[in-house]
Amino acid sequence: MLLKLAEAGGLSLLSSEALEFEIGRIPNPGRRQHALLMLSLASERVVVSPEAEGLARTLHGAGLQPMDALHRALAVVHRADFFCSTDDRLLKEAKGLETHTTKLVTPIELVMEVETCT
């Protein structure tokens, strides 16, 4: 559903050099290609800035894994409305961390949010 919304222009996705790095490390070529295809739906690609690096360090110091902290920081710095993840550990660890207006959600929660707005 989310990918269809992105394809139709009803949802804007962000890509980042951090996501590209992690996707590049996927050992299974089919899964890597599928992830790159999903990433190609992004309407904007963001880069790691000093502001994002600083926030990522803070989030890492608060308990997030380094790459999780960087992904979360990029979403916050670039003012994403939502940060969507299926990583249960990340969701649990990041729920209590203040990140301003970027809301942490699961894909199901994001679908419900998007449906509420349309």
C-alpha cells in the first residue's frame, strides 16, 4: 500500500546516502535489487550534514545503534513527518527519544496515518 501511494504521488519518500550504503551491503542480489527499486521511488535524496551527524551522535549516546541513529537523525534534520521502520529493536529504543516533529511509526501505523489524512 505504501509503495503504491508513493508511486501515485500520494506519499513522498526520502532516500539518503546512508540508506544507499546499507542497501549496498545486502548480500543477496535479489533482495538488494528489490531494495534499490523501492529506494528509486523516493522523491528526494538527502545527504549527511554536520547537523545530522551531531544529532546522530546524540541519539547514539542515548542508546541507538550508530546506523539507526544516523537514519533517524537524517529524517529529523530534513523534517520528515514520519520515520517508518519494521525493526522492533529500533522502534523500542527510539520511542522514548525526543525528535521534535518526526513521528516514529511502523508501516501499519503509517498506513493508518496516511488514510486519516486523505
